Amino acid sequence: MEIQYLDFEKPVEELERKITELKSFALSQDPGVKKEIDKLERRLQRVKNDLYNNLSAWQKTLLSRHLQRPYTLDYIALIFTDFTEFHGDRCFREDPAMVGGPARFKGEPVMVIGHQKGRTTQEKLFRNFGMPHPEGYRKALRLMKLAERFSRPIITFIDTPGAYPGVEAEERGQAEAIARNLKEMALLKVPLVSVVIGEGGSGGALALGVADRVLMMEHTIYSVISPEGCAAILWRDAGKSAVAAEALRLTAQDAFGLKMVDALIKEPLGGAHRDYEAAAANLALSLKESMDTFSQLSTQELLSKRWDKFRRMGVFNADQLGGR
């Protein structure tokens, strides 16, 4: 798969293309050519380390949306076995923007659920750009309740710009569907682990994110609003999206520092799309550690820890009340 480069990756693109060209020559085994390739590869490594270890919030936002990033179904194929996709919300219709079903993780039965985007134009339209209708969230809840009935841990993958805001979605109860998921996930009597694998946008992401342990891939975002939306509201200028991204503190590192998420998952240098297998291996390791943490807890201990986890979020400052 040929890598698609973002604008800020031009220095990396130029070096990688030059190295590829040199390697394609029949004379690439010539000592002089080989020496030049080695020199360029060392330079490339330095450039990549400097670039990807010092990304701005906006650059991380762009990486989180990269068209070639692994999506939910990619990770399911790489990490799980015996996956069977279930369809429909038993109420209105099937929503392809949300996928899920029973599977096995390291031989153990689990329920896996996640947002699903598309890559081609046809796939994007079919998946509604990863923005579920209320039916998607109701399907997700149906699978969660099914997992609870059979005592299966639940793993969710978050990757959406947000819930679909269309009129028809609102007419069918988008807000109610999300709110119900928040309530029910808080009360489920089985372990839940959520992973942000791309974009974590607003309530559409949170509806899969009320979990005992929340993980984020290194180059992902989690925010109440997109940088573009924030810039449009505050400055009426989407061109200030980079400024908004910094102010929103939406990166994985920000969320971890604010104790909104529990752990970060390292990605291959340059992003998860550079090496699906390595990204999936790192994710599987973090999932295993998380699952082991909760496997020995009683139901009451599990619910108590979940309650305490969310109660600890945020800081109360009496001074902000103006002395009242």
C-alpha cells in the first residue's frame, strides 16, 4: 500500500521517495550507491524522530483522521478470532457506521463493538463517514446487554467525528439513544474497555466510552467538538482550526495528563497506518493488561471502581463561585 502523505510530512516524503528511487536502480548494490542510501536512511530516521515526536495538536488531529489508519474492522481481523458481526437494532434498521458482535480475544469470549469509517467514496457513503444514527447506538447497546447476559467482557473502538446530526436522526431520538448508552454502560455488570483508535468526537464517541478503562492510541484525539467547529463558533473562521486544536487540549497526551483516559498506546513511528501489524500488536498487549486487571474483581467491586473513576474526574474550585 502506497503511503499517502499529509502536508506537514513533505520532508519525510521527499527522503523516502529518493531512497526508493535509489534502491530501484540496478546499481543499488554498488558501494557508492549503497553508501548514499545508508546516509539518506540515517537522515530520514532523524527527520522522522524530530517530526513525529514534536507534533502539534492540529498535526495530531490530521493523523487521527488519516485515510489509511486502521479502522475497527481492521483491528478486529488482526486481534480477534471467531468474530461474527451482528446487525440491526431490533427497532428500526441496520446502521453500517456501527459494527459489532461476539468474538474471541486470546481465546476468551468477548463482545467487540466500534465505529466504522470507509476509505473509498462508496464506502464513506455506506458507512456515513463513521457517524452513527440512533440505530447504531441502539445496536451497540443491544450487543452490550447481550454480553452482560452471557458474562462476556466488552471492548469498544472509538473512531467517529461525532454522531450524525441530520434531521432524521434527531427525529428518531439521537440524543436519547446516546444518553441511554451513557446510563446503561455505567451500570453494566461486566468489564468494559474502550480504545480511541482515531477520532473521538463529542457525544458520538462518549456513547461507547463509559468504560472501566479507557485507552488512546498515541496519535488520536478526544474532544467535545472538532477544531473546525470550535473555530467557526469562536472566530467564524475555520482557518483558525490549528489555534482551536491547541486550546481544546484534545490530544491523547492532553487527555492522559488530565486523567480523562487511563493509558496511551504507542504507535509505529509516523502513525498506525505505517504498520498495521505493529499497531495491532501494541493494542492487543494493552487490551490484555486491561482485561487481566478486571478479571478477578467481583461485580460489586467492578461497579464501585467504575463509579469512583468517573467521580474523580474534574476539579472543584470554590474560588470560581465568587465566594458564594
